Amino acid sequence: MSRFDSVRRWYQTYEKFPKTTGIISAITLGLLGGLAFFFRLGSIGLIDETEPMFADAARRMLLTGDWITPYYNGETRFDKPPLVYWLMAIAYKIVGVNAWGARLPSAFAALGLMILLFILLRKFGFGTIAAAADPTSPKSQRQLWLAAWIGSSLVALNLQTIVWARQGVADMLLNGCFSGGLICFFYGYGSGGKAINRWLPNSWYIAAYVLLACAVLAKGPVGIVVPGMVILVFLLYLGKFREVFKEAKPLMGTVIFLAIATPWFVLVTLRNGQAYIDSFFGYHNVERFTGVVNGHNAPWYFYFLVVLIGFLPWSVYLPGAIARLQLHRPSLWRQAPREAHLALFAGVWFWVVFIFFTIAVTKLPSYTIPLLPAAAILVALFSSYGIETPQRLSKGFLGSAIANVVFGLILSGFMLYSPRVIGDDPAAPDLAATFAQSNLAWWGFGIWLVGSLMLIAMVQRRSPLGIYLSNSVIMVALIALVLLPVGALIDQERQSGLREIAHLITTDQRPNEAIAMVGFEKPSLVFYSGQDIHFINPDQEDGIAAINAIATEANPSFLLITGADTLGKLPLADKTVETLLERKPYQLLRVERQ
């Protein structure tokens, strides 16, 4: 038998070779996760404005040894709890203080989520309730492998996860802990919930308590409030609240949760008092939910657009996957065994997160990242059932596939038009022109056009597997040929000049010479220079006074970063100004009292 025949035989009956199939799955998903989350992770510098704030707070923790109170630019930073700073600081110890180290926690959180989702779907990814009744049949086993492959790959092959897994901020870490906690809860629930002893629940419930405590340390109360709501709604819908409450040992779970989540909050409050409570709990939690913070308001339908665009091309399959749940028939689900409840759990998970953040007044695209694993589960179950039973392919799946083609063609046209929609950015005035000259828009056009033609062929053949593979090829090509090069281009146009200025500051700064940036606020200067910087708005009443106050008799000179448009408005006529470096749109100047 030839090697090709062996491969074909394995593919036709892969459910009979779990060890070989598991090895192939690990290699394939490792390569996919490596491309999506780790490939060229540190080749692009930190991106203003939020990412360098996190990175610098972690750098200062490592430098000062103060692991309780986060600081940025000489001031306390109470925006987020410390878990992301701690993990960044540990990464700095291993790989150095750089963008690679700052982003490693996010990348590993995404990879860990991918692995957990594979494990969950391999165990409970039944496409129908009937399939769960005979889990050892070849057909059910094939469907479990398919669901695991598809669901875990969807975690990597969507725009939102790729973007946030490559940023040194807390959002992907929250998602990894938040979603990981829900995955572990369902694994414990689906396994029957048998406790270790009278005091301890099963190990999966314990893992859920640990991960949800880490979610609180990653981003605050949202890490337990929202997943707690998901679990509560799921159990009430099934009428299993009392049953699961007993087996999950919530008293011991609370002890585990509090032992991990609360010590830092106690210590930081004791050290900083009311200032911490008002900033973190008042401003960054209560006010974000009840009011608009930092101008981040949006209409009620905002997250429909975010999910549609951020989860493309898979988002077009969500309506069919959700409709297939028949949530209006609770009796259907209550009669089903626990092993068959994953689709319902994912549906509740999706809608609770979506509705919660839709109600919140402050809206940001990153807020809905925790619903992406639920979306991946829903689409994976929808697709794997279609692949395994193509003769019963639903009108809903065909309609979704046709919408997939339409969106692909629309996106191919949009890519040609995309250079015109790049807005004006004072920090990167030549970005639109450089992007238009790069041919990246043409690459995007070609990928979506060829991909759409592949999809048309697969729709005509009514091949759900071909549709999934076509979309996967499209996304892999987009990551490698468009998204990563676009990131490098933006870095070159927007950030590289700031890094050059920061480097010159570290070599030419005089002892005790202050640094000011006027007209811009770019935290990457703080991180790369390792210095505190005065950020001054010249349009504010106290802006001019602040500039005049920087130079003193003891330190008559200071370094100034500003733009050409702003320079003429500054009170520098009585001072000596020396140009040290020009990198459009910035100028690095030394200003000295006469």
C-alpha cells in the first residue's frame, strides 16, 4: 500500500485512529495558533495610545519591585487589576523589556483558549441531541473530531481575536480566563458533576473557580459577574440550579475564588485608600456601565456590526446556528442528557454577553471578545453536523453559505476602495498614500475574490467541508499576506519615528533634564525612553503656563517633542531652541532659557 493510500484510508476512517488523529490535530492547531498569535509578534513596536501604558506599568513593577500599586508616567494607574502587569513583568524577565514580552500574555491566553475549546468540543461537540445518546458510534466520533477542529480553528481565524491576541493589553487575558472558566464549568457539568469528596467538587469545577478568580484579577468584577450570569441563566432555563448548586460545592468554590482574587484588592486598598476605590470601582466600572467614559458611546446596534465584521466570515453562519437551538422549547433541552447541552450553553453564553454589553452605556469593540468562543462553538456544531450529514443539509446552512459568498464579493470590492477610507491621523499623515502604494489593497482584493469563487464552487456542490476549508484558506492568506504586512506598515508610518526620538532621548538627555510633549500624547515615548514625560495640551488655559514652568534656574533646559503646526504657537521667543531630530510629524528640540 502506498503512502498516499495510507493517508486516504486514515482520512476516511480517522475516528478509528484517535492517537494518530490527536497528533495530527496538535501539529495543525499548533501551526495555526503560531501563525495567528505568535508569528512576528514582537516585530512591530508598541502601538499608541493604550498598549504602552500597560507595558510601562509592568516595566515599572519590575524595576521598583512594587507589585501592588501600578504606576505609569509617575502616577498611579488603577484602570485594571494587576494580573496582566504581573505576567508581562515575568515575560520581561525571560525575553527582555520589549514589545514581544508585553504581548506574550495575550498570545498565550489566546492559544490556551484554543486548546481548551478543542478539548471541550472533542468531548461534547455533538451536532444533535440524538448523537449524544450514542457517543461511541463512528458517526458521533467523526462529528466530535470535526467540531473540535472547526471550533478551535475559528478561535484563531477571526479578525477580533487576531488583533487582540497581538496587543499587550488586558482584553485577551480576560477572555482567556473568562471563557476558560466557562469551558471548565461546562466540562465539569457535562461529565456528570461527580465530586471528589464531600468537600471538593470535581477538578473541572475547581479549575472554573480558579480561572474566574483570575478573570477578576485581569479586569475586575466583570470577570465574575457576567460568567456568573451565564451559568445562572443556563441552569434556571434547564431547571437544574439546585442540582448543580449541590454538586459544585459553592462554599468551597467561594473559598478558592476569594483566596485567589481578593488579597491584591485588600492590599492595594490599604495602601491607596479612597483614591483607588473611586478610580477603579467608581470610574472604571460603575461609570463605564451607567455612563459614557472617554467619549466611547455608540448606538444600540453597535455590537451587531462588531460581531458581524469582527467574526467574518463565520459570523454569517451565526443566525442559522442560533435558530437551530430552538430556545423557545425548553422541554426539548430538559429531556436531553447533560452531554447534549453544549449548544444550549453556548447560545446562553453568547446572548448574555451580547445583551449585557449592549445595555452598558460605554461601548468598545473589545468588550464583546468573550462571546467569540461561544460563537465558535455554535458555528462549529452547525458546520460539523452539515459536513457529517450533507444529504440533510438545511436551508439555513445554504442560505448562510450564499450570504458568505455575497460578503466575500463585497469585501473584495471594499479592499480596492480601502485606501480612500483611511481617516486623517495627525500622527501618520502619509499613511493613506503609503497604503495605496503598497499593493496590499490589491492583495486583499485578490484573496477575497478568489476565495469567493472557491465558495461559489463549494456551494454549487453543496459541500459544507469545502465551504469551511475555503474560508480557512481565505483567513490564513489574509493573516499572512495582508494583516501582518498592514501592521508593519502602520508601525513604520505611525510609531517608528517616536522610537527614534525615544532612542535619541536616552543618549542625549542631560542630567535632570525634563521632557515635554506638546500637542500630542504618545505613551510609547514613556516606555521606550524609560522617562516620565510632561504631556501638555497648548489649547488648555494652563498649557502655556506649564510650558513656561518646565525650565528652571537649576535645570535651564528641557527636551520638547511637538509638531511644526504647534511650534509657532508656543512661548519660545525668549528661549534658545535647538533642533535635535525631525521625524514627520514630530520634532525633537532642546529648549534653553537665555
